[in-house]
Amino acid sequence: MTTTFITGANKSLGYETARRLIEAGHTVLIGARDPERGRAAADALGARFVQIDVTDDASVAAAAADIESCEGGIDVLINNAGVFGTHSPADQITAADASEVFEVNVVGIVRVTHAFLPLLRKSASPVIVNVSSGMGSFAATHDAQRVESRNLAPLYTASKAAVTMLTTQYAKSWPDVKVNAADPGYTATDFNGHSGPQTVTEGTDAIVELATIGPNGPTGTFRDRHGEMAW
């Protein structure tokens, strides 16, 4: 049985990823900051709730200790928790705005991955999936045919570029762990007022694919639902 832990899994992409992986036979642990919402999501899916705030060292350590005590380890870590941040114009963005976004989207991944790596290494086939975005791709944001080129979000896009590069560096550093980044694409979620043309099921295609790659799967890649993404 594959045990999978997902951060930010009480709604949207995280919730749908959990639903699909449970359907595929995974034991899924729902990570969420809010206990009420997290438990409600876990109860609805038939999963176990684990409270975690990816911006807090003590919270992350407690979550890892909880899982070690109850499950012993995990096979798949999905770093899904993220924030969009301010919608202010570029000339109004502050250092505090940047810290807020990077603390969740980038530092949060480092914090969680560092704490959970010992649990992953108890698996015969450990896998990490980092939820990135095509909005952090130089190629996509400079392609006039793609929607990413028409959106301005300096902090969110920069943070997701960092997530993708962090993914490749982790993959090179840990040959025993499959580490990949997923681009959900323009999906109808709270991030965009549910304006995206893709369903959450379509938006989780790449995440689910990378979470189920097996021991012979790729590492250090960046994929959307159609295949490998250009950077």
C-alpha cells in the first residue's frame, strides 16, 4: 500500500489529488493548516487528517512525528500548499509581500521536504511532487500564444520559477528519490475566481501522474497534463 502525504489538501487541487489517489489505492494523509476544514475534507474522502502549517517549524516537525508514530513512513510527498499573494501592481509590491509568498511557496517546500525526507527514505520507491506552475516558465511567459504570457503576477511567478529549479536541484542531489514538478495549468480554483477553463480533475492530471510513476519513473522533470514543459 502506497502512503501519500499532501500539503494544502483540504480544497481545490490538493483535495482532488487526494480523491484520485485514494481511488487509485493510496493511503492518503490530508495535510492542512485549519483543523476544522482539514478534518472535514479527510472525513469526506476517507483519509486521515494531519495538521500542518508549512510556514512553522514546530508545526511541520509535529506533523512528521505524528506520521512516523502512526504510519511509520511515507512513499509519496506532494508539496501542494501555496498562495498567490498580492494583486498589487509591480511598483507597489513590498518586501513584506515577497516574504509572504516565498515563505509559503518556496521556503515551505524546503521546510516540509527537510522534515519528511527521513520518512520518505523508509520507502523502497520514494517520490516527491512539487506543485509548480507554467507561470514560472520563461518559455511559457514569453509565448504570445499561451495564457501565461498575458498574466502579470511578479511574486507568484518568481516563486514558482524557484520551485521548479529547487525540484531539479533536489533530483540531482538525491538519486534515491524521484523528485518532479507539476504544472496544473489554468484550472478553475479559488486562485483565479474559478475562471480557468480546466476542471480540477484535468488540473491534477500531471500531479497524479507524477505521484504514481513507480521506481522506473523520471526525476528532475517539469510536466503538465500534456507532457514535459519547456522552461
